[in-house]
Amino acid sequence: MFSKILIANRGEIAVRIIRACRELGVRTVAVYSEADRNALHTELADEAICIGPAKATDSYLNVQQILSAAIVTKAEAIHPGFGFLSENSRFASMCEECNITFIGPKSKTIDDMGNKINARKLMIDAKVPVIPGSEGAVADVEEALTIADEIGYPVMLKAAAGGGGKGIRKVLTKDELPQHFSSAQQEAKAAFGNDDMYIEKIVYPARHIEVQILGDSFGNVIHLGERDCSLQRNNQKVLEESPSVVISEDKRQEIGMAAVRAAKAVNYENAGTIEFLMDESGAFYFMEMNTRIQVEHPITEMVTGVDLVKKQLEIASGEPLGLKQEEIKMTGHAIECRINAENPAFNFAPSPGTISNLLLPAGGMGIRVDSAMYSGYTIPPYYDSMIAKVIVHGNTRFDALMKMQRALSELVTDGVVTNAEFQLDLISHPNVIAGDYSTAFLQEEFLPNWTPEV
């Protein structure tokens, strides 16, 4: 095991990693921007180094500054968390060149799965179901029109090197395709320096099902069941649960082993997630692979009892996985609600500010809050608005739903407007309670009929 690691992140995930390290006896180095000088992760870590101004490109995305901090503090490894540099293959490669362990997959794996055309081909070769679409890059508009006619509208145009919603267009009819193809290609070229495009059939409405996997450097790969992430607003996850109410045990084994094949196809090491779309018939299709720890990893931890962050550290330090597939059992039900500093009454506008009084839900069994908040903490306006994750575990799904309602009703963040009331209304909706929802539900059914408190 490492003696010291640097955490190249901030907020609740940095705090989460520090706590796991402390339990393993590993010393930690926090990096922070000038805006995060008083952040909780800087107080909890054994050492803390300022790496630049508030702007993320000058601090948390500044590869040179982060590597310099690791070298100066003699950190043996870097944990990237999620977001920022977590899926940056160049950063992972530079860590390798500096003889610093990147706590995640190899840079080649990140590259293999980062190019979506390449990832799609790898999945086809591994016999993992993929969404009907083009076999490779689409050369021009004429080829795009031919493929779209074959698979049927609506279709999605996607940039091969896509990310952050760039280079993606939804095409409903043949007449729309030429203009959308041109604009998406130009956007992809400007954003990624790569204008390769491909086409997929739109699977909508659907369930967004993702499978957690772990792999070690000895070729062992297992899955830890699925998470249902179908409740989304503007393609951003809002609430997640595990297990999914629409997955039978047979289907769980089928989709889980497909995820294992996907991971083995790229010699995957460390924690990762294979994301699938499942249509109304129960057919599922590979969507993408996230080569990092996920925001929603706690619900998998709650139902399996496996600490995923500790496993990341153990695997990266060269230890074998130490778990067999038959040892993974999903017990009970877990739900996570993302708490954001945003105002749902004003189109979810960011709501940074100072927390004058904080009360986190507690008491009983199976309630967990992952957060970097404290009374008097000022939430900076420069970063993602997520400030906490409320996670619950119950013996049954109904137990978990009721526990989440209780937890959300106890949460107090005076001084800052959050989406907690919105989450409480969502978790209390009859469709959510019944498990009757899809990727279309929140945006097209819940929100148009929801009246915020003002």
C-alpha cells in the first residue's frame, strides 16, 4: 500500500478519498485553488498545497502544477476523483512518465474508450450489444443520410471524441440531417480537434442502467451489480438507485457479464462503469464506459458492502482484487439524491453563498451524507454546483424511499438555496415510488407539472 497520495480534486469526492486513506493509514496531500483555501478537504488532509487561481484551467486542470505538487511532497500516487483530469489520458500518461501511480486505468485504456467510434468497435468485437448505427466514422452527409435511412429516424449524431455535450445533435427527420451534421462536425472540430462523426439510433424513452466493475493488474474482473440512473434533467443525473426495479436476477447476470466482457476487452484495471440503455422490451445496449469512480458509487457500496475507493487504492498499489464474482451479494436497496446549490424556482440557477447554519440528516441506520459543507463555509461560484449527496439504505425499496423522504426533510442549509425540496417532491411522486419511470419522465412529465415553492 502507498504511504502518501495526492488528491487532484476538490469538494466531497476529495473528502471521501481522504477519509478512505485515513482508514488505510495512508497520508494525503490536498491541492486547492485560491477560492478553496478554506475548503474542508484542505483541513482534513495531512498536507495542502495551493496550485493556482480560482479558474479551474489555472488550478484543478493545471497538469504541471499538480504533478509538481506531487513531486515536491513525494506523493507516490495521484487519485483524480471524478471530473477535472479523471479521464484525461495525457495526464495519466504523464503520471506514468514521472513514476507516479495514476489511481485509475492505464492511459491506453482511457484512450481506447474515450474515442467513441473505437469503443463501439471494441464492444462489437467483445460481443457486447451496441446501439444500431454506423460501423465507423461517417465520411460525409450523403453517407449519413444513407445510414439514417437504414436504421430509421430519429437518430443521434455524435462526435467520436465527444464529451460535455459537444458535437451531439438529435435528428428527427431526413430534412434536418444535413444542417445538423455540418454544425455538429464544426463544433467537434473546434472543441476536440477531431471532426469524425458517427450515427446511432435513438433509444428513447429508456432506462439508463450502469454496471460497476472492478479489475486488477492480474486480469481479474468482476461486476458489482447495477445502478438505475434514469431520473435525469438535461442529460444530468439527479437521483440514482440500486438495484433497478426493472432488472430481474437473470437479466442482472446477463448485463453484468456483458460489462465484464467489455472491461476485459480493454484489459481494464481499477474501478470503472459500463453504461447501458435498456429499451421497453428489456433489450440493452452499450452506451459508454466511464474510466473513473462515479458520483453515484456510494449506492453500490451500500448494497454490496464493498468500499470502492479503498479497492481503488489497493488495486493501484498492485494488490490482487481479493474478491470473486460469487462473493458479491446485493442486499437491500439504496438511493442517492444529489444536493446542488441551485434554485429550482428560477430554472435551477446556481446559488453560491455562505452557509450560516447546517444540519445534516442523521439517526437510525442506513443514512450517509457525503459532503464538504460546514457551517460558515462559502460555496464558490466557479465549480460544479453539487455540494452534497444524501445516500440511504433500507431492507426494501419502500424502506429506502421513506428513509430518503425523512432525510431530505431534515436537511438544513440556511444561507444557500438548494434543490432539496425539489428532490423531496421527486422522491415522493407516485411514479417514482412505483418505480415507473424512464429517461423521459423527469424532463417531460415531472417538471412540466411541478410547481416550485417560492
